[in-house]
Amino acid sequence: MRWSAVLFAGITGTSLCETAEAAPSYAGAADNYAGSQIAKHEGVLGAPNISYTTADQYLGHDVSGHQGPVDWPAAAGAGAKFVYVKATEGTGFVSGQFAQQYNGSYQVGIVRGAYHFARPDVSDGAAQANYFLAHGGGWSADGKTLPGALDMEYNPYGETCYGKDSNGMVAWVRAFSDTYRARTGRLPTIYTSTSWWKRCTGNNPSFGGNPLWIARYNSFIGELPAGWGQHSIWQFSNSGTLPGDQNWLNGTQTALRNLAFG
């Protein structure tokens, strides 16, 4: 019987030593969050200078399962005006804290949105947009919901650009963005750093219509990725007075309203 199985395998061009392709790894997904890999690869080099004050910028933050349950009344009391909450990663992980964080922030009057940690190595952009939408990443024109955000950053599982060349990465982001827009009517916010965007998309300039959430842990924003004349949100620190990472909106109430309504 063993010899027959080997013979059959030889006839069909397969090998009994071959195994099914390993499932994508999500080990550590609960601790992957917007900027976790940017801080690791690009460092934390400073904090905004004093010209950035609540007089002309709205303070917000972003959270994930990494923070656990969030005390939302306390966050609102500390000045949080908006928040992005991690919902999903790839096509195989949903944050166990998403409901508490997404619904809790809304209940205390913080404008909130969901974000998706991109995994271009495990499935295509359209599939991940659909997965995100199926697990909390939608948008509604209620003035209290930000467009879903796509987190594009260094690969925590392997090669920086997830094994894609710049053309392949641009096509992946385009598929996600187009799918999200077709289903919600909104372009997703793109979260990234200028360094990663240059390296992995060749500094592609064709996404300037998407709101930009730029990551840079320094006293100044610096150069933006090609195609964007301005940012919508600056993630300036991975710690601070609010739970999770700290963000400034580029403006105050009108800017937040515009971002929420589109």
C-alpha cells in the first residue's frame, strides 16, 4: 500500500513529502497597531514644538487591542476629540477590543473611525477591504464617523514591503481604496510614513484624493509623500496624555466635520 501511494504520487507529479501551504501567521496581531513598526524602524525623535496647541489643532488618538479596554469618559475629559480604532488585520484577525473601543468612544461624543492593518502578503486589497467592512470598518454620514483608514507600514512578519515591488504595492492599495469607495462612497484615509511610502510604492503620487494620516514622531511633520499637498492627521507620538498614540487633526471643528462628512 505504501509503494502504491508513492507510485500514484509519482504519476500525478506530486510528492508525499509536500504539505499544504501554511496558513498566514497572525501571531502578535493583537499587538500590531498603527505605528508599532514605524517606531521600531524609524525611531522616536522628538515631540511637536509649542506652535501646535489646541487653539489651532484638535487633539486625538488611536487605540487597538494593545491598550485593552479604554476608559472613554476619562479620555474625553483629557481632551480627546477624535479617535481611530483598530478593527482588523489581513483577512484573519479581528480585534477583541474593537466593540468596547469603537462603541465606547462614540457614546461619550468622541468622533471615531475604524482602521485596518494591511497585510498585502496574505490576500489582495479588495478582499481585505471587504473583510474590514464586514467587521466594523464601515462609514455613515452621521458626522460622528470618520472614513475607514488603511494602515500601510513596515511588515512585522517579514520583508518590509510584504514581498511586493512598487507596482504591485500600488495596485494592492488601489484595489483596497477602490473597493472601499465603491461600497461606502468614501475614499479611505491612508495611514503611512513618508519613508515607507517612498520605499514600498516608489513614492507614488496617485492617492492624493485620499485623506492622509501621516506618522512621524518628531518636532515637525517634514516631507509628505508625493501627491499630497497637506495632511489630515499627524500621528506625532506613540505615547502621551491619551490612551495609545497621539494625533493632531490639521484644524479644529470645521476640519473634523469635513473629514467626517467627506
